Amino acid sequence: MLPNKPWRQYESDLRAIGEDSIAIWDDDGFLAGLGFVAGDGLLDVHLTQLGREFFLARFVQKNEERATGIVRTRLLELPETSIVVQMLFGVAGADRESVGTLLKFQGLGDYIDDATVGVFVAMLNKFKVISYARKTGRVRVLVDLAETGHLPAAIFVSPKTPYGNEAWLRRIIKQGDEYLWWFDKHFLPVAFDSIWEAADGNSVTDIRILSLRMPDHDGQRSKKAYRNLRTELSNRKITLEWRVINLSLVKDTHDRWLVSKQVARNLPNVNAIFSGQNSEMIITANVHQLQALFGEMWEKAENIEVVWAPPATANAG
């Protein structure tokens, strides 16, 4: 959701809502997207807990630093801001047109014109997400997510960021809590490197991979890599198991997920991540549903080493 007016007008709306004195409110959904307001319409709109925190900091305590920090943090969680920060950080020559082209390319927003982009970059400039020179249109991203350790809700995969795609995957794996359950029908062993680099036995004790059986799984290199990784992770007190499931049992399941105790993400398939196809790794609110679904599918799957085992031969007699 992109803003359609300057922040000062949204700020006036927030003050009026907080004081319960709003008369006319041009609701474009942006404040709700930030998580500052909720309600079914003009007569039912109210501040959320986050909105109240901003209201108190800005209008009661006069704590500009606190109020600015609240808005900046929420702006960085928006997919529109995430894509700008991730894709334009360190890009020489980036400008306002670059921002608009990027947003259109990613399909963020039903209608994006130059005025909308101008309002957006001005807001990001105000909250020091970017620096924006109005006269030249030049844009420079000020936030280095790699240094902050912040994992955006939406992480974009692109052919322009081949190193970053894998680095973000490792950070997602490292974010795991207690367990990591990875469902990817077309899982490939190339992802073992990321698991090896990021899996921490202080945080995770159980890693499960669930996929279809693919031709690439049956080679000696894949078998050796899996067994070596399993042995090494066991030294970190992490159990690794890979199971394969029949296509007929998951033919109506199209998404891929990485599920942990507290958080789950929709992921592209492993090949898309490592080849840099345009896609995204995005947090989903359906953590408990995905935990249950994964558990159901896991029980119907077979350990891949059982599949690999040579068939028993009958005794000749």
C-alpha cells in the first residue's frame, strides 16, 4: 500500500482519530497498512495499540525521536519499502524513476504514477530510509539491512542479487526456533550448504525436509552430501531427516514453506532461489495451520534412505 498524501496529513488524521474529533477522513488504507488504525469505516475507526504509542509519543510526550522511530520501523516492514531498500542499496545512479520502475516491475500497487512515487520517496526521505534530492531526483538508500540484522517480512529474490538471495536464505534458516520443517516438492541438495552454514544447535534441534523424489536425488553425490550433513549436524545435537512423498498426496499443494515454532515463510523452490528467479520469501500468518499440515504429510512420507536401499534379493535354493 503506497501513500497518496504527505505524512503531515496522515499525522493530522492520527491526531484527530486519537482525540475522537475527526470530521472528514480520506481513508486510503495506508494508516491501516502501517498498523496504526483499525475499524470498519469513518464512524468506527480507532487507533491500534501501535497507533496509541505513536499518538502518545508525538502529541502528548512530545518525543519526536520515539514517534519517528515508530513510523520508520513500520515503513521498513512494508513490502514497497523492503523492495526499494533491498534492490537499490548501494546502487549508483538510482533515482526517483528507478523507484517507480522497480515498484511497477514487482506489481506493488494497482496504480502507480509519478505523483504517487514522489509522495512515497518524500516520505522515505523524511524518515531517513533514503536520501532524496528533489531537484535531481537522485535517491540513495540509507538502511543496510545486512548490518541491522533485520529480516524483512518480504525478502525479494532477483537475478540481480545472486549472492544476496542465498545470504537471505541462510538468515531465514538461522532465525529458526526449536525446529525447521522445509516443504519443497522440488527440493535440491544444493540447499544443504545453506543448512550447514546456518543451522545452530543452540536454537534448532530438529530439521526435516519433505519433497517429492527427483532424479537429482538418486546420484551418489546427493546421497553422500545428505549423509555427511546429517552426521555433521548430529555433532551439533541437530537431527536431520529427509522424507519423500507421493505426488498424488500433494498434487493440490503448490506453495513451499519453511516452518518453525514461531514463524513460517512461503518460499520459492530451491532452484528459483539459487538461480535467482524473480520471486519472494515472505512471512505468512498461518504458522499453526502449516505446522499441522506438514505433520500430516510427514506421516505419509517415507525416509529417503529407505527409497535408496537396494531391493532385497530372494535366496536361491
